[in-house]
Amino acid sequence: MERIEADILIPGRGEPILDGCVVLDGPTIAYAGPTAEAPATPGAGIYRVAAVLPGLWDCHAHFMGVFTPDLAELATNAPALTAMRVARDAAVALRAGFTSVREVGGLGVWVGRAVVEGTVKGPNVFGAGAVLSPTGGHADLHMYPVHWVCDLADRIGMLRQCDGVPECLRAVRLQLREGARLIKVCASGGVMSQVDDPIHQQFSHNELRAIVEEAGQAERIVAAHCHGKPGIMAALEAGVRTIEHGTYLDDECAEAMLECDAVLVPTRLIVEEFLAYGAAAGMPDYAQRKLLAVADRHAEAIGIAHEHGVRIAAGTDVGGSGTTTPARWGQNGAELGYLVKHGLSALEAIEAATATAPSTLGPQAPQSGQLQPGYDADVIALSGDPSVDIGILADPTNVTHVWRGGERMKAPGELSPV
């Protein structure tokens, strides 16, 4: 049993509690509330911290092991090297306060297994397996011959092309076979892919419906990469649970999301990172041009969604390994500051990364994201109050303690992973 006493307790949803206390009983929370009302805990380890809150979630990230913003790198990295990089990335994420990751394309299914078996120290990982797109879509590497890319789908398992309802059904089933906890599709073109337009819809209505229905039979939701309005509306009509990015979201899209009870995962961090460093870090010219075309509209979309009351969950789109790559693991906490910059309050941004986040998994969601009795004991402590200064979360050194499933994974003085 562990007892965490804090100057401020931020529960994930609801008002903060001054002089709060959280009691962990193995993998679950036994008590969370005012210290004055906390039960006696004889023999418990006691920690006095500045702030305590639920472990953070990144609802849109990639364990891809890349060092550049050029997706062509996916075809040139040896799978073993990629695996070693993402193992380190998982440890970095955990030490940054992220106890859960919804991984929407990459090696997340396998990282999650390694965490569960204790081989890798990292967050809870809910992986989608490969990103699905039509041939020529956002999850296609257009600079290579098509038969190479098809072979690559089996070799690295991060991207898969499927055309027509039968192929889409098989692609979903292949991800489920590997243990995917959700399905990720490209309902529009993207920024980082070479020839497609971010506004254009990808997948037909019939294909999208087939993907959603097949995933639903296994109680998995579908997350849809969407920039353009046609893709957003088609995805919502098909029953997609989450809209990723949502760049051209407008009032009509927002109202449709409310009607469908869908969640927006806007991923502002990657936009800001690539605006600042993309060209210098090796972003291809075609991606740089598309990024400049969508950046301001993407910021506007976050504000529109918030004004309409659309549920927002925090996601970063990080996928970079190493210590200098733009949009790399360990920067995840900066997303909350960008949400505040574009209209959310600090507590709303924290809620987006805690209490709201599990809803992006639908029936696969764990009892997580809030400091409440019976919830998973995924908890972090900080050196200051993020409700006053949300920027605290952008620096992993401000995360003083991390508990995942009640096990202490970080405490002051412990070394960072190599």
C-alpha cells in the first residue's frame, strides 16, 4: 500500500482538492480525496508531493522508431533496430508521466505485449497494429513501387493498403489476429504522404462501413485519420468513434460529432514541431508545402470543436526516436499547453489527457484516467501545480513520481533510460 499526500490533488474530472491524498492498494486506487478524511494506512509508504493527478494518456502516437519526418525511412530501417528504438521510447514516455498510450499505427501491439510480460518498462499500450488506407492513400509509401509497399506491409506491419470491401474486411481481421485494441483508418489524405491531398476523402462509404462493422463485432472502435471535411463526414456516417486531426472541421462537422458522440483527437504538437523544425530536420518539400497549407486551419478547428462542446482527447502524433528528432517521445506533455493556447482551460486540457482519454477505446477502455476508488492505480506526481502553469507538463523533469498499476516506476534520483 502507498499513500500520496499532495498540496493539490487534480482528479482528472472535477475541481481540484487542496491538501489531497491518494491511497493505492495494489493495482487500484483505494481512496482519493482530502487528507483530513483519508483512512489510516499503517505500514504504507508515504510520499509528500506538490501535485498528484491521474497518469496521462497520449491518445494518438506511433511507435515507429524513426529519426526523420520522412516516412520513406520506414522502408529502410531494419525491423530489429526499430524494435530497440521503440523499447527506449516506451520508457521515455513513462518517465514523462504517460502511463497509457493509444498507439494508432506502428509496433504498439508488440510494445504492449512486452510491457505486460515485463520485458520492457513502459506505459499501458493499446495498439492498432497497421494503419489502413486504400492504395495510393495516406498509409501508402508513394515513392516506392507498389509491390514493394505490399511486401513491406507484411515485413514491418505498420502500414497496410486495402481496396474494396473484401480486402478491407481481411485487413481488419489481420489486425485483430495480432491483438489490436482498435482499428486505424485513413479517411482522408495526409500531410506526410507524397501525392494525396489532405482534403480528399479516402475509402468509399461502403468500405468505411464494412471496416467499422467488422471492428465492432470484436468490440473495437475505429479511429479515423481525417483532415478534409468529406472524410470527416463520411467517417462519422460510417460510425467511426474518433476523428484524428480534424483540420477542416467546421460547425456542421462539430454538430455531427456531438450527434454521434464522437471524440476529436487534434494532435497539435506535431504541427507546431514541424512548423519549427521540419525542413531543417529533413521534412520533404511536398510535406512542408502541405503543412503550411493546413497549419492555421488546424488551429481554428480546435477552437470550433471546443466552442461547440465536442469532447476532446489529448494526442500528439509523436513517433520520433532519439533526443533531437522533432515530435519525439518525451515531448508528449507539451500537447496540453497547445490545447490551452487554442481555447481550452488548463483543467480542460488535463481532462482531455486523463478522464476523457479512455473513451477513445470504446468497449476496450480500462477503468482509468481519474483519481477515484476502484480506478486503476496509474498516478503521477509533479513538482508544481499544472492547473496554474500547464507548461509544467511539457518538461519530464517536473514529473517526480510515476505509478503504473500501483507499481512505482519513477521516483526522484532514479536514472533516465540510456
